[in-house]
Amino acid sequence: MDAATNLHIDRIRGADRIASLYILRGIAILFILFMNIPWMGGYEFILFDPRYPTWTAADYWTTLFARTFLEGTQRGLLELLFGAGIMIMARRAMTPDGPVEVADLHYRRNFWLCTFGLANAFVLLWFGDILLVYGLGAVFLFPFRKLGPKAQCGLAAIFLAAVLLYNVAGYREESSRLQQVERIQATAATGKAISEQDKAALKEHQERVDRRVQMPADNAKAKEKIAKADKAHHSTFGAYWNAQLEGWTFLMAHFFWVIEAEIVATMLIGMALFQWGVIQGRARRSIYWAMLVLGYGIGVSLRGSHWLELLQFRPGQHWQAILFDFSRLAVCLGHLALVQLALGSAFGRRLLSPFQAAGRMPLTIYLFTSVLMMWVIFAPWGFDLFGKWGQAEMMVVAGIVVVAELIAAN
């Protein structure tokens, strides 16, 4: 009796349903590089501005497309699949007297995933690692495997609501700051004296405006950050390692719980979609068409309008940022539906079948990509290409790597 039969998952074996999980995973683990490479090899994390070192028409359209259709959605697909994986692996632990080996396997598996995540961050030097937070999220989710799909979605809604409240709080804080600046400016315009604290607030606001409006190459503060980053990435191994450590520490210190809440919510939705048969391709085609239309219709509208505004580089707030995680999830579900619809045709199956191989070895591909990028292409002792490419060029490089990895996986 093989492992699949032993875990009572034979009802999804053998057919295109299980193949679709591998295909989805393969697409996600390969295409995630398109979103990671600007952080791996450019000044995106340092400047939070895509316009350095080049900002051509190709850079603009590449950025708009990637941020609208790809940002956060590949890791979102992985989270949905991770949730489905929990349900597959835990089928024998669904009853109170289910075998303890399943739980033992689950926790050991995710312990090692966390270990690989720490190694990816501290040894392979990819500060944007997702394995650690995935492992921690999965550990939390095991007790919820016995919930029905509606209850799992309800629990996911609670976590997403927490993220929404966090985004609302940030939006309101920025609104309050802008209102304060307007009051100070109005007072100064009347000729009245303003306090040193108000002067500092105006100076800080002007610096923010300058960073937003001016090209990084023309902004003194931006050039200072670039020079500092160049020194950090192009001197010693210790300086390079420390630069990556600072990035990882910043993300964990400022966004850990927000990232974890979003991950747990998406994994719970993946668990529910598995119970409904949606993620395996068992739902009616009308369901996938509805997911495609609603997912892309809502998600692309929100994200596209957001980035059309952001890429004008004008001061001001953008309300769409409040709904970032909801629009990301909507586009993610649109991707899922598109793949399942494509697999419904012979041409689509032929076109996507090569991604099965990548989907069977996601950890190998993910860690290899970290080695290739952080130790070879962008490392000072490697090709030393950090900060040399614009957005469009980095997407081309990512595309070449993805194709090469896909061929190697097969």
C-alpha cells in the first residue's frame, strides 16, 4: 500500500486533478521570481521607487503589468496550495482517534520548512524568504483541519479583517499627518511664526514630496541611499551579509504579524477550496468562469487604478492600498480559475503540462533561485550586477531564468 492510498487520498489520484495541483505549484514557484528580482538585484527595497537606474517606457509598462497581475499572487497561489496540502496530508487525522503519525509528520515537516527558511535568509542571503512564515502559519492551522469549508472561510475573514483594520489605521495616520501639514502651511502663509516642531514637520513633508516627485538620480537623499547601498553590496562579504540581514530584520520587525495573518487567511481559504474540490479542478466550469470574471474584474480594477496613480509619482494618498490584500486575493483566484479553465482543453493541457515537473520540486527550485541570484548574479564576488538593470531588463532576466529552470526541471 503506497503513501497516497495509506492517507486515503486516492479519490484525487491519477487524474488531471492532482496534475493540476502540480501545475499550479510549478507556475507559482517559477513566476514568483518576477516579483522577487527587483528586491534581489535592484534598489526597490532601498528606495521604494522603481525608477532607478532607468525609467523608460518599457520600464513603466513592465512595472504596471507586474504590479497589477503578479504582485503577491504567486505566493498567494502557493498559500492556497499549502492549505490544500494540509488537508491532503491530514486526512487520517480527521477523527479524534486518528493516528498521531499524521500530526507528527505535519509538525516535523513544517519544523524543517522553518529551518530551510532561516537558512535561505541567513546562508543563501535572500531576505525576502517565505518558507519561515509559511512553516509557522501551517503549524497554527493544523487544529482547524476538521472545520467545514464555510467555517474555514469565516476564520480566514477574521484574519483578513485584522489586516484591513491595520491598513485603515495606516491610512488614517497618514491623513492626520497631511491635515497637520496643511494647518501649518496655512498658518505660515498668514505670516505668523510657527514652532520649531512645525518647521521640522514641514521639512520632513517636503522631503517626502521631493522623493516622490523627483527622479532618484536627481534627488540628494536618494543618491545618498544608493551610495550607501553600493558600499554595502560591493565591499566585503561581511558587508554584503549584513545588508541582507538588515532587510530581513526590517521585514520581520515591521510586517511579521501582518504577513502571517495574510498567509494564515489564504491557507485557510485553500483548505476550504480543497474541500469544495475547486482547487483540484473538480468544480463546474461555470464556477471557474465566475471566479475568473469576478477575480480579475475586482482585483485588476483595484490594483490597476492604484498603480496608474502611483506611477504618476504625485504626492497624495491612494485609498486602494487599504484593500491591497483583498485585491491580491481576487487576482490570485482569477489565476487559479484561468489555469483550471485552460486545463479543460487539450491545447491547455499540452501547454501547461511542463509545469508539472517544477511543481514536483518546488523547494529545490526556490532555494536554487536564491543561490543563483544572491550568490552568483548579484553578489559582489559573482557577476556583481546589483543595481545595474532597470525594471524591464530585470523582467527579461527573470524570464530567461524561469525558462531555464523549467527545462531543467523536466
